[in-house]
Amino acid sequence: MEADRVYNFNPGPATLPLEVLKEAQAEFLNFNHSGMSILEISHRAPQYDEVHQKAKADIKELMGLGDDYEVLFCQGGASTQFATIPLNFASKEHPGSYVLSGSFATKAYKEAELLGVGEIAASSKEVDFRHIPTQDELTINPNAAYVHLCYNNTIYGTEFHYIPDTKGVPLFADMSSDMLSRPLDFGKFDFIYAGVQKNLGPAGVVLVVAKKELLAKSPETLPTMFRYSTFLKKDSLYNTPPAFCIYMVGKVAAWIKAQGGLAVMEQRNRKKASVVYDAIDHSDGFYRGHADKDSRSFMNVTFRLPNEELEKKFVAEALEHQLSGVKGHRSVGGMRASIYNAMPYEGAVALAEFMDQFRKENR
């Protein structure tokens, strides 16, 4: 770690690869010999088009997807997709079916419910979202327009470790906080979306990767910018896109490729998560993990201390050790360490060592 930087465990906006930040810094004033910053170049210019197309191609390559899928760059955060998904695809006859595994999955469902086109396929709310609903717990409506998942839950620290069998119903997933963190059979998903500010770039763009035939089905009765078909037909360039954000997403995707792809990301992420979870599991109960062990997230490690006073002290002293952003979400309290792709192994080790030291000094 460089002397003037901290280990950033914030959940989003979150840590980005240092190499990517330095690349962006180096070409910030004069991008690709244009004499302009990437912030200034027209989104119709050939220099930007190259950025746009390469980002799309690298993402599809990392996911192992073919020409039947398209990459879109949308705006409004994943929270806007919570509404645009049911607007585009659900109806009273064919509702969206939601698996409630945490806060954001519930928010997505509530948008569909508001439109009168949402139903619940499963929920772990009754156990405070400590586990991911299993396949046996899912009630699949064969008439549903889609089954919707939040694949990783940043607030509660749980993550899907299987791809549900939806019996032919299209599978939709919010992967905002674990997108491109491990290999998956992405071809089993019909529609994936992710606010990139957790694992892929700066806040300001939503990555959508979905089947073209699905994206083409937007109702013509919807306003233009609410239709996914608009983004499909116009290559996400109907209006001015968040060009700098897309540029950064492209750089992060290229960085993932250069590191060895998703298999390497998974190996690193498992190793980092193991270090922090070991600190919890070997603390004799001083640290209490929120998630059931079989549902633990590799991206967001959540835990509590014996009391809130110790938790406040932990946050303050962690920052003194260059460990930033470890405070848990306001709705659940405690601690949360987000260890996304860009978090180096050394950061996880530094956190675990601090946890051990803090436990010994405060028992």
C-alpha cells in the first residue's frame, strides 16, 4: 500500500485497482492523443467509440457470453432498475417473482408491488436475512415473467452460492456487489444488472447484460428512456451516456482480464474472505458473524462486537491503522468489511491482525 492511501473497506463507492487509477491519471488531460480529457470528448467521437466497444467486448468475454447477449450502460443506479424491470417485463397475468434475501431484494420487490405486478417466491426475512433461501424454499410460479434475485447482499453479508433452477422461467439477478468476482454459468441468467460502484468502477452507470431477444420486448407504451429496447437499438447512446464512468468500467474489466480473469478473482476473493472469517471464528465469541456459514459472502463480511461502545471504538481505532470504511450499515449496525476484487490480500490480512489485537486489548 502506498504511504498516503488507506485500505478502503467501504461498500460502495469502493476501492478501485490502484493500477487503473494511475492509468486514468496519466491520460486524464490528453486522452489517446486527442488533446482533450476523456471528460471532454464527444460521445460520438471515434476515440470514445473505441472505449465503449472495448468495454462491452471485454465484459462479454469475461462472462463467456455470445452474440445473443448485449451489454447496456444505463443510469439511475440499480434502484432505478428496480422499477424499470417490472415496467418492461411484468404484468398482472405474468408477475415478477422475487426472492427476498436482504434489503435491496426487498426494495426491488416493493417497486413491482407498487405497480401491482410483484409476488414473493421465497424470503429469509423471518431469520433476519441470515441465510440465502435454498432451492427447496423457492416457490416458482410457472406463469411468472421472471424470477428476481439479489445475488449478493452487501448489508447482511450473504451471497448465493448456487444458481436456482427456475423451471424455464427467465432468471434475473442484481449483481451490483459481486459482478465479475467469480466464474459463473452466466448463460443461465436472462438478465443481469449491476450498479458498478461496488466492484467495477465509479458511481454513475449501471451495467446491464441480458439476452437481446428479451431487451427487444419493451412495451412501446413506455416513455422512451424507460425502455430497454431504446438502449439496445441505440447502443446505449440514445442520449449522452456517463462516458467517464464507462471508460473506468472498461479499464477495470481490462484489469481483470490482465490479472487472469474470473478464476483468479475467485481464488483471491476466497483467500481474502477466509482470512477475515477466520478472525471472527477464532475469537471465542468476541466477534459474531451475522450470516450463516453456508451463506457467507466473499464480498462483504458482516459482524458484531459485544456492545455498541466497543463497535464505535473499533471503527475509530481501525481508521488509526489505515483501515477505513468498516462501519456496518445503519439499519443493522456492527461492522462490515467489503473486500471486493480490488482489495489486495494485504488489506484483508491487516484487518484480521487488527481484529485480533483489538480483541486481546478489549476482552
